[in-house]
Amino acid sequence: MRFSPTASATSSANYPSTSTWKTAESIAGTLVETSRTADLLVLGKHHAATALGSHLGRVTHALLHHAHCPVLIAPRTR
């Protein structure tokens, strides 16, 4: 898996301690690999705050099952 850091003006200005990558691999696979060296993965939930389960997307579901660090799912705010 290859990561190539990219500069995003909006991301770097608002969140200077974060990194962004472009990759040809799957998003879930990339984040699972990244989780090996992360302290925490924070994911945003697209749907309104409801019960979890079938409302999770593929990436979130994969990370909850395969990440190597804790995963926090932040509910959507209006």
C-alpha cells in the first residue's frame, strides 16, 4: 500500500495536526493499515443520530471490526 501525503489548504488551515493521503487502495483497507500507528480513529456518521447497526456504511463497519485502535463514531450535527 502506498501513501502519498497531499496538502489540502482547507484541512491544513483548520486542522494543522492532521494528515491527508491519496491512495488507489480501498478506503477501509487504507484506514485499517493507518490504525496500526494511530491512537484513535474518528469517523463521522452521515445519517441522523439513530441506533447503530444496519445504518453504518461499509467503511465504518469494516473499521469497527478490523481497526487496530479504538474507533469513535461522531454523530451528525445539523
